[in-house]
Amino acid sequence: MSRNYLIAANWKMNGSNALVKSMCAELTPVLSQLSPEIAVLICPPATLLTAFTGVNALAIGGQDVSAEGAGAYTGQLSAALLLEAGATYAIVGHSERRQYQGETDELVAAKVAQAIAAGLTPVLCVGETLAERQQEKTQQVIAKQLMAVYASHPELLVKSVIAYEPIWAIGTGLSATPEQAQETHAFIRDTLAQLNQDAAEQVRILYGGSVNAENCSALFTQPDIDGALVGGASLKPDEFAKICLSI
Ligand code: PEP
């Protein structure tokens, strides 16, 4: 089964109009070289979404999306607002939001459903802490995070992207090895296959956690790794371009 690739950037609370300009200048020639099976996505702070103009081959996305459609939810961004700003994707359930904003599996599930209903593709983040890995609970934790979203709505799977992001690898410089990542990606696909075999074969599963221009090629050779969600290295246009060209 051949799947398309996605290289996604999560700028978190970083970036500027100047970075948008230099990223677009760096990526424009890169995007024209990439085969059509490789998509590139940037998720900047929401205030920068509309600054990405004129690079049609580049997708942009939100870093979060509200579980609500509209109304009195100060500070939140609906899927419709993101779409109007040009977004086609939204990251959902990033570990930083689960940790700092107290997002539960139930809220994350509602966000995925809301994003898809409005026409956005959610990038659902799942992953274990270091303590959970050391206690050999990685699979249990990830199965729970996945099932909270898809068990009662398996039809959402085919419209989703999954990102496996071990929390111990995020921003630490300590990436999972290609073998460690592949093992968990295969587990994610097998788990999802219990809900819908075809959708599990089609769904893109990205790896995230200290991906850089040096370690990405080995990760991309693994059969169940369909791209990357890149944090720190996505703030350096030349390095992010190299990652995009490494598939
Ligand atoms: C992330 O936060 O999604 C991420 C993968 O960050 P980093 O690449 O910096 O580890």
C-alpha cells in the first residue's frame, strides 16, 4: 500500500512576518521539485496564517481548533475561522495543550470531530511520557488516546492524520530511534485496523520529536512512517527545506 507523505511544521508560539517571508522564499523552489505525493504544511501562530500568500503548493494549518462551532468562547478559534484564514489542517491534542491547557481525550475527540465536520484535516497527536515508556505503558497510553477519538466514530479516521510524538522526544534533542518509532507506528496502524482496515492502511502517521535534517532520512525509510511533525527545526528555513527534500 503506498501512502502520500506529509511534512508538517509546528511553529508553536514562535515566528514573525519576517520568518514567513524567508520560509516562503526558501520553500518555493523546493516545492516545485517535490513529487506530488509529498505535501508540506506549516502551522504558524494563528496571527500569521494570512501572511502566507502566493505559495499555492504550501498548505497551512492551525495549531489547535475549538470543539465549538461559534459563539461566546473568548480566545478560541473555530474551524470556520481557520478555514477562512486559508488553513486546511489543524493540529489537535498536542501534548503541550494536553499538559498546559489540561485538554482531555474527550475534548480532543470533540475537536477532531468538529474539525472534520467543517472541512479541516486534523493532525491528531498521541504519545507517551518518559515514565510511561519506562513502565512499558506506551501501547496502553496510545491505544487509549486513539480509541477516545475513533472507537465510536471510525469514519473519521480516513479524514485524519495521526502524529506519534513521544513526549520525552519533544524539544529535547533526543529523537526516538527509527526502530522505536517504527514499532509504535506499526502498533498505531494495527490498533486502527481493528476499527477499519482500509482506513488504517491509508492514514498517514507522522513521527514528531526532535526531527532534524540529520536524523530525518533514517526515520523516513521506515515502512509505517509517512512524514514528520517538526517543531524546533521548522523555524530554520534551510533546515526545514532539507527535511522536505529528504523523503
Ligand atoms: C512538536 O512540538 O510537535 C515537536 C515535534 O517539537 P520538536 O521537533 O522541537 O521536538
